[in-house]
Amino acid sequence: MVVAMPMPRRAFESLNFSTVSHITSIEALTGIVKREIGRSDPWTDCEVELTATSGFDMSKNRLLRDYSVIDFEFTSWGKERGKYTYFFAGEPSGWGLFKNIPKSLRRSGFATVQVKTADLLARTSSPLFFRIDDCALVIRGGYVGPARVNPRPIRLITET
């Protein structure tokens, strides 16, 4: 199914994904990373703020991607209505990257924001939505909290 369907938290937890990954451009890291906590191997431990988006993109290289989220809640939930944050459950598959990441970003390089699933679930009260064909986990609104980032944000390199 190429539509993100509602998924109970317990059902998602039973899949035992220890991490979820958000893929973005390297340039976007300067706006996402709020502070660096420490380094471990090629990853940088950080506090991040991922801002929710509508998810729609009409670029020709991303037409395979379907951002539809089956969200049955019709009550108003503020200015974030219709905005979601997307993660890959676990490591992204080749299909997931091909389907979701524009060709230009795959060529120039992208950054990975890796969040422990337990941290994500503890910091969001959003319902969970899951798209099975590429193991995409979708939450309503954004995420603020700890994460591991690779590569290290350029802004942070120049500040140290």
C-alpha cells in the first residue's frame, strides 16, 4: 500500500525498529540541529527540531512518491493541520531512497537524522501512520528532541 495508514502504537512497537531515520539535504541541517551534544564515530549526537510539512512535491523525479496520509481525525489541531514528518523505520531500503529522495539529492549527498524509536514515541502524542511499501513512519506535526546526525552539520564545524 502506498498510502500511510493509521497504526496503533503497540503494533508499531511490536515491529521492533530501534531507530527511525529522516533524510534531508546537508544544507538543511543548519536549521534542524539546535545544538551539538557530542560525537560518536561518524555520527554527531544533537538536539534537533524537525518541522512538519505538507509533503507534497511535484518535481519530476519524485512522482512515484505518494504522500497521502489516511488521517481520520477531523477535529481541528491548529496550524499544523495537514502537516506531517516522515521517517524511514530502521535503515532506509534502496526502494525507499529511490522512491522518496530526489535524484539531485542522491547525487549531491544527503544527511540522515536518526532518532531512537523510544525517544520519538515519548516525545509525540501524534497518532502514527505507516506506509508499508517503503517502511515510512509518519507522525502528525514535527519532532523536537535527541537524534544522531550524519554528516556533522557544517555550521557546527565552523563554530568549534
